[in-house]
Amino acid sequence: MSEAPKVRGGLCLNVDGEGCKRFTDRYIAREKALPPIQNGPKSVLVLGCSGGYGLASRIAVAFGGPRAETLGVSFERAPTDRKAGSPGWYNNEAFDAAAKADGLKAFTLSADAFADETRETVARLAAENGFAPFDLVVYSLASPLRTDPKDGVTYRSAIKPIGKPHVARTLDIMTCEMKEVSVEPATDDEIKATVKVMGGEDWVIWMDFLRDRGLLARGCKTVAYSYIGPKCTQEIYRSGTLGRAKENLEAAAKTITAALAPLGGVGVVSVNKALVTRASAVIPAMPPYISCLFKVMKEKGLHEDCQDQIDRLLREFLYRPDGTIPTDSEGRVRIDDWEMRPEVQAAVDELMEKLSPENVEALTDIAGYRTDFLALHGFEG
């Protein structure tokens, strides 16, 4: 480790690149040790491939049995003589090296996935590198801003409640300090901007582009990732600006499915479990909730990380032997099903009610949260 992690207000300000590579290598080794995923995809485009669920998706389809060829897109900062690159830069390097060593076809593009120029580059790279028409497209973009290619306006997302201020307890994962913060409600413009950045508009644009260019195989699938969560996070998440964006994303899945009907394709949204990400660490109410959730799910033998979640998504939902995709009444895949079990939520609620700065270490899995958070930046415990 070149230096100690520098964490301020839910953000890690530095990166250990070699640690990030080891982090990715561990995920790859775990996936390769599992029984092969049967009937998986052969050619996969991953939009947002460098971390979290996007990276886990790319690892699962490449190393989990299908040995799929993958084209990944993410917007990363390369290292310089004076400054480390972004964590995703090193994650991508580790993936590319492992794919090459295993004889897997893989290409990683560092570019703004929201830009029309990037779509054109993907089409060119697919042709130049002999990628077959994609039979799976993973949409896992996470960005605070997006420039609309139609009008050139740059929109910035805002994580805020809607209608009234939201008061929530936050938890400093390094010091265990707890305090209340009040978040003012979003304006109409902020709601619109968040939907523009994190909703489904760009997903639809991508799928229309790929279809029109003949880059989608018959029976193709596309999946995007979402979250619903419990009552204690509703005001800041599902009932707030993020929720509006996720509702738009879920509506986009239906639009995409209709557009892919001639190919027999389908668009689905997978509602995933709450996990430690660079984004969730700065959302009020999420660190204390996730710390309690981890404690309960680990005790019950139900805990999953990103790689576990995506492996189960592929095996038990998207690529079942009978060809069906189990969904809820809204047409969503629910791999948050273990998190949302009544007995899990009841136990989490009980811990949340008792929580104080004095008992955080004893009542929660803040240590596990901290370990996962630092690992995202290459710092290992």
C-alpha cells in the first residue's frame, strides 16, 4: 500500500491502483471457481463496466462459464506522473489482463457512454474486432451528470427528497460519529435533471442505435439495475429524485421490450440489494441502514456482494433452463428478495431503533461496511 486512505464525508480522496487490481482479481478467481453458468450469453456489451454491478456483470459472463466476448465502456481517469487514476481505470486493467491470459476476446473503451460519438465508436470497434451481434447488453452507468446529445444541455443529478425536507441520521464510517442532517426538497428543475441523468432515456437511445445498426442478436436481452429499499430510506431514495429516475428507468424497459419485439428481445430492470458503493456512501440514511443490514444478513447466512448478486441474476433469472424470466407484478426482476424478507427487515428495524454512537461497533457490521468501502479504492484491511 503506497499510502493510507484519506476519507472525508463519505468520500475517499485517494486510490491504491495495485489494490484495485487485486480487488478485481479476487472477484475473477471467485467466479472461475463456481460451476459454469449454463446457456449464458456469447457476446456482451457492458455500459458502465468498471465497478460495482457493471464490473461484476462483465466478470460473470466472461469467467463464469459462458466465456463470453465482452466490449466494455466506462469513462475513467488515467493515471499521470503526479496523480493516480480513478479506481475503475485499474479495475479495467485487471480485467483486460485476466481476459488476455484466459484467451478471452475483450475490448475496453474509456469514453463518455452518453455521447453519440461513443455509440459510433462502439459500432466501429464491434466490426473491427469481430464481435458477434450482442445477445446481452448491460446498462450500468452511474454518473452525476449527462449531456443530452439532442440539445447539448448538461444536466446534473441531485439526491434530494421531493415535497418536503428530509431529516435523516448519517453515520461516519471511519469515526462512527452519528448526526442528523436535513436535506431540502428538490426543485422541479432538479427532479427533471436527475431523471435526465439517471433515468432510462439514454438506455433507450442505446438500444435503438444497436438495433438499427444490426448489432443485436435474435432473442437478445438487456438489463439495467435499480433499487427500491426499505421504509427508512424511502424519503431520500425511492420517494425522492432518485426514485423518479428509477421509475423512468423501469418504464424504459417496457419501451425497449416493445422495440425489440421483431427480434424476440426483451428489456428488464433488476432491482438489486443495498450494497456499499461510492454513491451510497454519500446518501443520508444509507450507511447506518447498510451497516445494520449487513449484520443481520451475515448472521442469517444471506449476505451477498455484487458478484454474488449478478451470478444469481444470471443463473436463476436471466438464463434459466426453461427460458423464462421470473418478475414481480411490475415486470421487474427482484434480486433484492433476500434483503426484503420480512424477518430480515424486522431485525434491521430493531437494530436501527437502538443505534447510537456508543453502540455502533457492537450492534452493526460497520467494520464490514468500512472494509468494503475502502476496498473499492484499493485499500485492503
